[in-house]
Amino acid sequence: MKRTYSLRLRLTLIILVPLLFVAGATGLWQLNNARVTANEVFDRSLQSAALSVTNDVALSGGDALAPATRKILSDTSGGPVFYHVYAPDGVIVAGYATPPVGIPLAGDGDLSPVYFNGVYLGREVRGYRMRTRMQVDDFSGIFTTTVWQEVTIRAAFVRDLMLRSLITISSIITSLSLIVWFGIRIGLHPLNDLQQAIDLRSGEVLKPIQRAVPVEVEGIVRTLNRLLAQVSEAMATQNEFISNAAHQLRNPIAGVLALAESVRSAPSDASMRERADDLVDAAKETSQLAQKLLTYERTKSISPVSAKETFAINDLVSGVTKEYCRRNTHGVSITFETAADTMSVAGDRTMIREAVSNLIDNALKHGGPDLSRISIRLETSPEEVTVVVTDNGVGLTDAQIQTALQRFGQVSENSGGSGLGLPIVERVAERHGGGLKLQGLQPGLEARFTLALKGI
């Protein structure tokens, strides 16, 4: 047996794996976005600090910084900011005496601000340099203000931002996983109900499932109902066959046994041979009846799968006619009029041949003493082909035709036969999308055996 798996687990994984992938992609995007955001925020903070320092230096001559500026420098975005201001002649006006390594050089008259990465006391820093034309005390010209901050502060800020995002995403995924897991469990309840409905079916109870089911399993229920109907039909057919066989074979078998007993108790050799001939005839009739019963049952199994052999109907009917002409012992003229077109039929060749044989055999057996001619012809159209068997025998009335088409129907007590020949023909025709029609003539009978050309 193949390994089973949980449908709920399968559905949960199908839903959550893509969500985890999306969450991972979102996390990477958020990491990059956090870095970009941190750079923008910290760079703007450095710019604000540089502007505040420059403004305070211009106002106080480098002697003091305003409290607001000191607050900015002491804790800008989570860490201290270092600074210094140089006069045009290179003399330090305010700030830290040791500048970071990596400050870009500026040409004369260049007032463009610039961000840079450098090293301060062995630690990596991010800095901002701006040049401003102003006058401080007796000095006038271009003053250079530089501010810088360690990059580890930015990294800590990014980590904190990512940690918050990770906690948020993890909480959402965990909550969603629980919702999906229990939601699918609730959603699968109709399947459990369907299982209970199936469990109620047995060999004795094969009724179709009528309860409401989700749209997604309607196809499964339709298929299951179709299979239940097929099983029910097959069981009914089997029971019918057993009943028919038991009913129809009981008397012939009893007759064979009685004749066998009479052969054994025959008073003379001549009487024994006569009784043995009767026994052989009775056994042949019983064998033919059993064969007819099996053929009638086989007609029920004709399906689109078994009825897709393609063959020429002209050749089939011609072959059956020649066979009857060779073994004809009644002196009856049997003729076949071939169709002008070579018509191909898709169907069960064996059963169609059996049906045509039954029509000819029925005419020979029940045509009466005046029967002298049986003619067979084909009539074709774009949709169907019809095998027409006509004889000049005694014929049948409308009431007798209805009786003859019934299973085991006997037109008269002395008519002989199994009563299954015409029912077999009718069922073969119906299984091939056609039908059987009988019409009494003056004299004789016409049988029209029709097959659809578009398949069954």
C-alpha cells in the first residue's frame, strides 16, 4: 500500500510555503529599505548638526554652542556627533582638534557640501563637510565645518529596525499558520460527512449519495454515484441471468436426464438407439438455449470501449448470407443485395454478426411450410445503416410482434426456439444507437435492424 499523507498537512504546506517565501522576500526588501532609510536619516542628522554648529560659531565667534546644538551633538539618532570648524587660514575655531582621516579636499572657492566615509581613532565613521563664506571676529572668508559619527550606531539602528520587522512578520506567519491549520480542519468536515455516507453503502445498499457536498468534490460524488449505479446494474443483471438460467434450463435438463434414464432402461438395441437419438436432440436444444442465454447476457456488456472495432458491413452481411446458403437444408432461396457504397461501421463485430444470424435463423425457423425466399439488403444514410431481412413466410400480426420481442416470448406453443433470438437482436441494435423494427407483410415479415454510424 502506498504511503498515505494528511490532506490537511498538504493543504497547509501548499498555502504556507509560498507565504514563507513571500515573507523572506519581504524581509530582504525590508533589510535593504532599513539600510537606505538609516542612511538618509543619519545623513540628514549630520547635515542638521553641521548647520547648527556653523550658525552658533558665526554668532558666538566660536566661544560657545547653544544648548539646542549641544543636545543635537550629544545624541543624534542614538549616538554622539563629533565636529570641528576651521577658519580660512586653517586655524581651528571650535570643536575637536583631531579630525577623521578621509575628509575630501576642496578647491579654492568650492562651497559644495559633501558626505564621506573615514576613520576616526581607529573606528569607521560617516561624515559631512560643508564650506560657508562668513565673518567671525576679524576673520572673513570660507569657513569649513565638519561633523562625523561612528557607523556602528547606524548598524545598531538597522538591527533594531529589522528585529522589530522580524517579530512582526513572525507573529503574522504564526497566527496565519494556526488559522490555516484549524480553518482547513473545519473546512474538511464535509469530506468526513461524505466518508460516513460512503460507509453506509454495502452490497445490499447501493443507492446514490444525495447529500449536499462542496463544489470541489461534486465530480468525485458524480463518479462514485455512476460506479454505484453500474455495480447495482451489474448485480441486478447477474441475478436476472441466474434466475433466467434456472427457470429456462430446469425443464430441458430434466428432459435430458429423463431421456438418459430411458436409454439406460431401453428393452432392446433398436429402442436404445431411438432413445439415444432423442437424447442427442434434447442435449443440442439445451446447449443452444444455454448459448442463447449467454449471448443475451453479453449484449448487456456492450460499451463504447468494446464497440470500437471498424469493419465493412457489406462484408459481414455477405459472409453470414453465404454461410446460411451453404448449410441450407430447407430449399429456401437466400439472397443478399450489396449496398452501392462501401460502408464502414464502428461496433462490436461479433455481436452484430450474431444479430444478423438470428434474423435469418428466425425467418427459417418460423417462416412456416410455405417459406421459399429470404432476401437481405442494406439501406444507408449519412447517420445510419439498416440491415433489412424480408421473407415470404407466414408473417406475424402486431400482437404477435409484441410477444416475439419479449424475452422468452413464444408466438405459439409449437413455435420452438428459445424466445431470445429477437430480444438479442433488439438489444444489440440499441447498444449501437439503433433499433429493431418488425412489420408484417402479405405474406411474410420484414425485419429492419438499424445501427448508428456515429458510434454508441
